[in-house]
Amino acid sequence: MALSFSRRQFFKQLTGLLAAVCLPVPSAYALWPERHYAAGPLDATLKQLFKDKAIFPSDQIDINIPLIAENGAVVPVTVNAALPAVQKIYLLVEKNPVPLVAEFTLSEKMQPVVSARVKMAQTSDVWVIAETAAGLYRASINVKVTIGGCGG
């Protein structure tokens, strides 16, 4: 019994086989700390993340975000922390159903600058917490979310 393959079928099979053998399979996946992203008030999220550690206000964390967001679904934010040895940066939106919006783990060799687009359910304070070897530091800014861009 002779197998009948067209040239196209042969190369399709060969390409699939080579791809399966030669391409590296990813061995690392992003960690998803589900318990950090639980719905609830900001205080409960802070307790879950940091237990009872003190969080000190800092003027060395710069939050670049529009003070009035015309579309709460997409609010751009950039954070620049001038603190030494920043290990993690957390973005939180106080009045969101799930306050923790993002958690960035940084290498000591990286500049502590992160950027994201966050979703805001309503007018709220946006918190940034920087975790360093010396402790936890925070800054916050109030962002007004308008409905349909009408400034109301």
C-alpha cells in the first residue's frame, strides 16, 4: 500500500514536526498571587499584602496620572520611585471592587519606573506603594473620573 502525499501536505507535515522538535517550550510562567487580587476594601487588601508592617508617606515617589480621567476604563499611569533598592511597586485604586491593580517585581539593577493603564470604577485615590529593603513607602493622588467625559 503506497501512501499518497501531495508536496504541500508533505511540507506541512515536515514543518509541524520541525516546529515541535526545534522550538523551545516555555518553562516559566507568570505567578498569579490570586489572594492579593481579592475583592474588598483597601484596608483588607493592605493587610493581606503587608500584614501589619508600617507604610510611611514618601515624597520620593512620583505619580504621573491625569487628575481628571475622561474614560475610567483606560487611565494611563507612570510611577517613578527615587528610593534606593526598590524591590516591588504596587498600584492600588482605593474605591475599585478589587483595589490591587498591579504588582511589579523589580531587579535591583532596574530603574524603578513602571507604567500601566488602569481601570477606575469611580473617582478615587490612586495609591503607589514601593517596597524596599528599608521598608514600605507610599504616595497617593486623587483622580476624578468623569462619566462620558462630561466633567460631572
